[in-house]
Amino acid sequence: METGSFANVSPKEKRQRILIVFLGIAVTALVCAGIWKLAGPFNKMKSDLKAWQKGEITASEIKTKLGRFILEDDYVRQEWAARKLIAMGIPGSEPIIVSVLTEYTGKPREVAVLMLNCGNEYLSEFARRWAAERGYEVEIERASPRVTWGK
């Protein structure tokens, strides 16, 4: 029996997830190499998140901006937003990160796994409860986490 992010998933969805992971790796490599720049909405959202971190805009404003940024079924933006918010580690931002999972995510397991493994107790516990309520299996990653709270 499979566990983790592939438990209870159709073969088609497995292929889609694998493709998304490979595309994400390719984009990350291109961005890190300076060959491809994150443009448009990503740069604007990154700027807005920094403004929120500095206290220049409110939590309510950033949540509204996230809603506009994260498009339905746009998994790249959903996971990107969750990763950025977790990495920023802003005290009190947990409810906004939770909203990425509960309000915006079309494929929520990936965001739940990020939350479970990020090192923030509130987010980890929320991800466990959320997954259990929906019959999902999410596991603690034994290797280093994909994103760490505040780093």
C-alpha cells in the first residue's frame, strides 16, 4: 500500500504530479541560474509580501492580494505563495498561510506537506488535523524539509 502524497491517487494524477514536480525543478534551476526571471505577478506578489513583512500593508490587504494572485487551479502560484510565506516566518502570519491551504489550493496535499514539515508547530498541527478530517495521508519528511519556517 502506498503512503504519502501518492496514497489514494489515480495513475493519471500521479503522472500529473510527477510532471509538476519536474517542471518546478526545471523552473527553479532556470531561475537560480539567472536564465529565467520570475516576471509580472510573481515579482509584484514578492514585493507585496515584503511590504507586509515591514508592516507597510495589513494582514487583510495581503490576504486580498493573495486571493487575486492565486488563480484557481494554478498550482505553481499556490505552492509558491505557501513556500514564500513559510520561509518569511512572520509571527502571526499562520492564519494567512492556513488560508492558502483552505481557501485557494486546488491540490491541497502539497501545501499540507509543506506546512507539516516546516518546523512551525501551529502549521504542523493544523496540517495534521486538516489531512485527517479529509482522509489524506501526509507524512513527516525524514530528509531536510522543502521549506523551513523563517528561513
